Amino acid sequence: GNSNWGDDKGEVSWSDRGRVKRNGSPAKLKRLSRGRCRRHPLHVDFRDVGWHKWIIAPSGYDAFFCLGECRYPLADHMNASSHAVVQTMVNSVNGAVPRACCVPTSLSPIALLYLDNHDRVVLKNYQDMVVESCGC
Amino acid sequence: GRQGGESSETDNGRVPPTPSSPSPAAALPDPGLAQTIQSLLLSRLGLQSQPNPRPDVPVPEYLLDLYRFHQQQYHLLEDPTFSFPSHHIQQANTIRSFHHSGKLESKTTRNLVHISFNISSIPQDETVLSAELRLLRSQAASLGPGPHRLNLYLSKHYEDPEPMLLETRLLTSCLHCIKAGSFWEAFSLNADLLRKAHGGTGSLGFLLEVRPENSDNQSEQHQERHLRVSRSVGQDDHSWAQERPLLVTYSHDGHGEPLVKHGRRTS
């Protein structure tokens, strides 16, 4: 009921405020993609993909993902490659050249404890399963 | 065992399996494509197909403790005598566990027991670096009064005329057994021995010989020196799975970092 939130007619508009969009809805992802390139949370639950029957631990893990724009000028903290800097400069004067991509720049492994095809327990370190940092 | 990470402004970044509101942009991939992607990931994990284990497969506590220790969940360790095998793990990114085949050959008059393990499931492209044979000392079995010596041999079968002595160990008073109720004796095996032992057959056999060290010594209580190699009458599957001899192999599949490098990043 706060009139400061109302439109020109003095009525309250709830279109942007009232609806809470959660868990990576398309609208939220669209908003995130327009922001600067950065790491975003993504939790992978093995139950969701049906792997909980053979993976003993963990039940899931935080994988993260990279999303966002690589806009000119690239800030120092954007973890940009030299090529990405050049590409972004060219994009700023020639829109036909695409911007650099927001991708993982470092990844880390996770350890999985699971049952193999012979019902035997295995502990294995799997590389490149977690995004540690993103960059252009 | 959940790994830590940032929490989002909403719900820790959990992505539901189906979108909350139908949208062409959020359409699920067709089942064939999903199957292909899953197969690709499974192959990268070294699996030919998705495992389909039988229900209630017992998990050796040692493997669970190894995982917990690796994840720095020290408060969850079950075995109070657990010791992280750094020397085995430093080059390995894969740890496999094997229970003995179940057929036990023994002659009580000679205090000899033969146990074997089927390790043929280790992939050909995986390099076994070392292994451990783990035998439980508990209060439930008895070796007799006085200190005993355990001789461990590599032996293809019970009647092997030339078993190869691997290690001899004196089993003295076990303070851990008294305090914790049980203690694991671990015997290390190097890669050369393993290759020689199974000789491509995929089967690894050991001969255990227990001899009294000093038959005149009657001063110590026999209940402190026990070795668990056979199942007690009426013992349930779960508890036997936690007590039976365990062979643990440490290997590397050629992909990724060793387990000892917890949280190491690659660029």
C-alpha cells in the first residue's frame, strides 16, 4: 500500500515486486545473463538425475556455472584472456564480431564414493567437476 | 558429504528437474539425447554403463572413513584407530575395495588359512600402484594364550608348494583391541608384487599362518590377540561385511589428480 511504489495513477503495481522467482527460472536466468560474467550457484542433486542408487556419497554437490556478459571495457577481475580483450575491443566498434564468452577458467575435482557394476565400493577423484572461477 | 559453496539470493542455486512454468526455452531434452549425454559422462567416469547395485550392499567402514577424511569431515570418522594411508594415496586417484571370495581353506592343526580375492574387475587401463590387505583383530576370535606371530604369504592356492613370504608380524598385546574393541592390521603390497601375484588371472591369494611366539608364556590373556578371518555362526551379513578380510587397491586411471590433493584446481 505504499504510494511511493505506485504508478502514475497512484495504484500499486506488483508486477516486478510481488512474484518471487526461484531456482533458476528462465526469467531469472535471462536477468543473470545480462549481468557481468561471473560464477553462479548450481547444486547438482544426484537424486534428481537418478544416480543416488549407486553413488553412496555425496548426495549432491555444488557445481556452479558461468553466465554473464563480457562487455567493453573488461575489468581486471574478469579473468580475461588477452584474446578476449582484443575481441571485446573489436566488438565495441564492430557489432558483427561477437563478444567474448563467459566460461570456467579454473575447475576442481570432487571425490565420489560409489558402487561399481560388480557391487564393489570405489572411491575416485573426478577432475573438472566444480567451477572455481569464471572469466572472459 | 556435500561440498561447500556460495549461497544464492534465493535457494542455494537448486535447479528443479522440471521448470516451474512451462516455456519453450526450458523444454527438457529428448530421452535419446539425455541418454547419450549420460553415457558420455559415465564413460568419463570410467563406467561402461550405469551401475545397478542390488539393495543394501554393505559398504566397508574403511572406505567411508577414507571418504570422510578426504572431505575433512573428521568428526564423522567411525574407526577411532583410523590412519590416513598417505603413502598409498599420494599417487592414486582411485581406491577400490574387495572382500575375500568367501571360500576359506584352513587346517587348524597347522594354523594355516588361505583367502583369495577376485580383482578382475579392475579396468585394464587402470594402473594399480599399491594395495593393502586388512585383517581385523577383535575380541571375538581367539588365537590362544601368549604372543603370536603372523606370517603372511602370497599363495595361489592352499596347497601351493612355494608360497612367498610377504611379511611376518608379531601380534602382541593390543591396547587398541582393549579400548576400541577391534583394530585393523594392515599389510602393504607394492605394484610389482601384485602383478606377479595375480599374473593376469585376476585372482589374488594369501596364506595366513599363525604361530605361537613363545609357547611358554601363559601370562597374557588370550582375548587380546584375535584375527577375524571367518564368519561366526549366525552372524548377520552386515556385521560380517564390516569384519571380514578386506583388500584395498590404490590405482590411477590416467585422468585427473590424486586423491591426496584435496580441492586442487586445474586451469
